[in-house]
Amino acid sequence: MAMAFVLINCELGAKEFVISELKEIETVKEVRGVLGTYDIIVKLEAGPLDEISKTVTLKIRKLDKIRFTMTLNVIKGQ
């Protein structure tokens, strides 16, 4: 199973809206608000790695109020 963490920066005041939207995505397993450069961290899990890529590209990045993202793919076995 592939796993990744996505760091999200969103518009000011939009954190709760974005978190609620992210929770509706099937491959999203955990969502947390954080402090710092990024506003939200998301844990994704899916069968193949390309499903994670599709989720980030076609679902997460298309959500309103998201400025930018950084995806960190987890290395299997470490």
C-alpha cells in the first residue's frame, strides 16, 4: 500500500473549510491543522502510488482556497 503526506497552504481563514472538504476524499486517512509555513497536513493511503498522484492532482489541488501543496511520498520499508 502506498502512503504519502501532503502539506497544504491555504488562504487566510480557510483552514476549517479546507479540512472539511479533505475529509470527504476516500484516500485521505488523517487531516490535521498545523502552525508554520503550511496550514494543514494530510495522510493519504492508496493501493498503487499513481492513485495518490491522482488524488493530489485531481482532487486536493482543485479544492477552493488552496494556495499550494507539497507531497511527500513515503518510502516502503523505512
